[in-house]
Amino acid sequence: MKIEDSVALVTGGNRGIGEAFVRALLAAGARKVWVGARDPDDAVHLAAEAPARAVPIQLDVTRPDQVTAAAAACGDVSILINNAGAFLNQRLIGAETLDDARTEMEVNYFGPVGLARAFAPILARNGGGAIVNVLSSGGLVAVPAMGGYSPSKFAGRAATTCIRAELAAQNTQVTALIVGSVDTRMAAHVAGRKEKPADIAAAGLNAIRRGIDELDTDIMAIEVRASLARDPKALELGMAKMLAAATISTGR
């Protein structure tokens, strides 16, 4: 899959990893990038940086009507970056209600699945293309301190595998990006080393070019996978200790 002259849609493209993806795609020669945002005004800075190439579009991934409208407007898309995510920092048992867990599942699981369903026919018409789902090391190992977020990323990882199988016949490449701790608003409560969003986007573009099914984008993701293979019970106990920690830290 080539980035040059492609047309991409990035959900949650107005900040963080999504914003980094928009800039990386444009720098790599994408003809146009649709910048999905709940409020398109939040993406005007990107449109100003690349007039006519970075195009804001209203897209709340939990709104089926907006997903349908985006698919109708963006019939030229060949790369779909499912980046929009939600982390509401509540526990599964300790939270007063399951409302936040449901929101995390709507955004992190049903959102990407809905976008994939809407854009699969478009990608097929445009030669197959690629879908990239931005996931988390919290989708490799259960993180109790992440409440509904970690389970939603497990679900997203499983969905990525299912979607890959369903779309193989139309030559659509489907990639899962396993991301550790990144310096974004979502990880503002985390201390220690955090990766730059631009580095995650660069890894994502590399995965697209090389046709990689699943890629650990950074040191934390690699270390989590290695620890899971080496001693899964020790890793589980370590994750449980985070429940009592005064500060969540990457440990680096």
C-alpha cells in the first residue's frame, strides 16, 4: 500500500495521535486527508497548514448518521485511520454506574467497527486500500486501573482480526497498532516516559507500507508483550497493584 497520492480519513484527527497522523500522511505525499472531528472548527489549524489537502469533516464515531454522512462525502478514501478514542478513568466495579464503560465501548469498539462497515465498499471500489485501528497495550493485557478502556481495546483487537478476514477477498489491508503510553491529553494523568505522537504516526505509516497485520509501535508496547509471554501471572499482579498506586507511571 502506497501513501503517495492516497486519500485518507483520520478519525479524532484534530489532536494527539490523530493530528500526528494527518501531518505524517500529508508529509508522505497523500493527496488529501479528511480530518474527522466532533467539531470541525477544532481542525481548522490543520486546514490552514495544508489548504485543500487537509479537509475537516464533522464526525462523531458514535453517531451512525454522521458515519453515514462521512461515507457519502468521502468516496475517494483509500486509507481509513480509526484513531478516535475515549478513556474516562473509571473502574468497572468502583464506578457508580456503567455509563462510562459503555461510552468507552461505543467509541473504542463500535466506532471503528461502524467506520469499517461504512467504508469497506468505498475501499473496495478504490482498489482495496487499508484500515488502521489505533489500539493499546491495554488490549494485550488487562489493566484494572483502566476500567472499561482496557476491555474495549481487547474487543477492538479481536474485531481487527475479524475484519481482516472478512475484507481479505477485496484486498483491503487491516492493521492493529498496539500503542503504549503517549504524550497526549488522554495520558495526562500518567507519569514517566511517554512517546511522541509523531513517532506513533510514523510507525503506523510504516505498517501501512509494509502490510503489517499487528505492530507494537513503541518500547512500552514491546515490553508489555514480552512480559505477557514470559510470565503472564506476574504481569497480571503488577497491573492489579496499580489500583492502589497514588500515581500511575510508565516506570521509565
